[in-house]
Amino acid sequence: MRMYDIIQTKKQGNELSDKEIKYFVKGITDGSIPDYQISALLMAICLNGMTEHETFLLTEEMMHSGEVVDLSAFGNNTVDKHSTGGVGDKTTLIVAPIVAACGYLVPKMSGRGLGHTGGTLDKLESIPCFKTELTSSEFSSAVETCGMAVISQTANIAPADKKLYALRDVTATVDSVPLIASSVMSKKLASGAQNIVLDVTMGSGAFIKDLDSARKIAKLMVAIGKAAGRNTAAFITNMDVPLGYAIGNSLEVIEAVSLLKGEKIEDLKEVCISLAAGMIALVSNKDINTAKTIAAEALDSGRALEQFKRWINAQGGDNAFTEDFSLLPHAKLVFEYRAKSDGYIASMNTEIVGKASAVLGAGRTVQGESVDLSAGIKLLKKTGDCCHSGEVIALLYTSASERADSSSELLDAAIVFSNTAPAEQPVIYEYID
Ligand code: URA
């Protein structure tokens, strides 16, 4: 079999055989196929797509390219969630404690932020002494004793996806329905949970920009999960506006704890309750509305906050910061960003807002770069809010004033003002199960 012929087949828009897909994934994993041939096939897939059968097989092969975590000792009680990425997305820090507080087990592997999107691991690393690298037995024991654990995805989970994802990131081949679906699902299936809820983000701050593609990806991922014998459901959520008001690692931890303590942060609360309800509905077989009531009770009663504190301790962290946020990393400098005109904020290009946070130091442009855990943006106004020219609408947290200048220029480009109020947007578009 020759990689040249496989590329040619897909370039001509034809279906790859099972043998060809297996050969491709094996060659990625053992390093025998050079990056330029992998990239050429990725571009052909991006342009010509894949059939459902090809996508299922690609997922299965990538899932088995490394370790497959065995959580069968926990029976049907395990539930995981995954977001396709966004700006200000701190939902794991809230949703996992809600679900664990309801008695279900949340064993979760998370990743780092890249480009304009944030990653849960970076957020967790801003918590004093918190350990994101646990051995398999420490992971299982944290899940058993505390009901949840969130750790760094080990190098050996779906290594073929890791390699593909790094190449996709630099070859403009991220935005492909079969490539996103197989990438996400290979990791989720390998991570072992029996129930999986997917948060398919859609809008200017997400990889998926339109509802039609979001629906296709969500349905495909749900079908892949079910075909693999896992209960799977998906939400399509709004990422045309940053989620909540904080963007950046320690800032987002503060916002997550504030919500757990009862602060009103409407959009963030709605997404978290929905995702938690989706997880509870899958794992318990309850209907989604009953599950919403259960999730809301766990949050509003403070049980989720107590669960959060137990979890931080279980992974070696010091939970004193929940009572004193000054114990988290805090930025040397804070700059005010002011509105450029009177009127309503008509829209915010959320990808550019994410980049504006990244240039302050909160994000990385290449894998492996270190981030400033204290850097980021606190929005005071968002899409739909009214403001006056010169009013402070965001605070920029950073360690260097030139970073604040670059960030402000990006925000100038991202935020559009109008004399009329924009139409209200839903926070959740669809639930697919
Ligand atoms: N998240 C992933 O894990 N993979 C993708 O392809 C896109 C988002």
C-alpha cells in the first residue's frame, strides 16, 4: 500500500477502504508516514469530506492508537463531558462538581488552551498546589473517594489524534466535520467513561461557525459514541459572545467559584445547568427536565461548592483560595479599556476577543509555550449592553503595558457598536440525544 495512492483516492473524492484508513493511522502512530503526506491527505479530507463509515473507522483506529482507559470497575456510573472549545469556557470547573455532588462519577481528562481558546488544565494550574498529573491509580482513587478527578490527558491517549491535531493546527485543516468529530470522539472513547455529553460550541469564538455544521458534527459525534456502546448526547451552545465575563486562567477560576457561591452570571449558569443536566440524564436515565431541577438544586444549595472544595483537596490543592481570591496568581498591571462610541454593543468577534486575552499573556501561539496564569480580560459589558463613549467596558490584566496596547487594538477590531439593540441570542441552540 502506498500513501501516494491513498492521497490520490481522496483527492478524487472517492471513499477510502478500511485497509487504507488502518494503514494511515498506523503510519501516523509509528512515525512511518512523513508529515507532508499526512498533511496532504488532511487537506483532501477537508475539501472532499468522509463518509460516515470512514469517519467511524478513523475514530476507532485513533482511539486504539494508544491506551484505552478501563473504568469498567465503576459500572455505568461514569460520565464525561467535552467542549469543542471556546472563549471564557470554564464550564468543567462548575459542571463536574454539580454532577459529582449528585452522586455520579466524573473521571475527566482535559487539555490546554491553544490559539484563541482556553484550556481547563491551564485554569486548574492557577490553583495553589493543585496536581494535574496523576498516575492511573491516583486518578481512580480520586474518582472513588471524591466522585471526580480532572487530569491532564496522558501522552498515551489517542496519540494519533495528538499528531494529527498538531498538523491540522498549522495546515488550516481544523474546520472539517469528520476531522473534528473523529478527533474529539477518539479521545473521549479512549478516556473510558460510559456516558458522554458533548458541548458543540458555535459562533465567532468557536471552530464551528454555523448552525448547519454544528448540527452535522453534533449528530455525527452522538452516532459515533452510540455505535461504540456509550450513551452520548450533545448540546449546541452559543460562542458568538464570550461565556461569562472572565477570560484568562485565574480570572476564570474566580468566576467559576463565584457562580458556585451563588453569584448571578446568567449565560454561564444556563450553560452549566444544561450540561450538568445532560450528564445526569444520561447516567441516571431521568428525563432532561427532571435532571435540570436536580442540577439546579445541587448548585443553589451550595452542595456543588462543597464538592468543588473536596475535589481541590483530593488533587493536592489548597482550597483556601475559595474564601480569599488574593491567594490565586494576580496580575502586576490592570488597564482600563473604554468604549469607542455611544450605543449598544452590537457584536463582539469572540475569536478576536480570545486573541486579545492571549496577547496579554493568557494564551499560547505554539504548543508548549508557558502562559501567564494571572493574565486576561474581565468584561464589564457584553453584546446587547448599552454604554457611553469613554465608559470603561473591560479590564485588561497583564505584566507589560505593551501587551495591553496590542490587546486594546484587537478589542477595537472585535467590538462593534450600534444605535439599535441587537436581537437577543439563545445561549443553547439545541439538545441532540
Ligand atoms: N477539539 C478537539 O479535540 N479536536 C478538534 O478537532 C477540535 C476541537
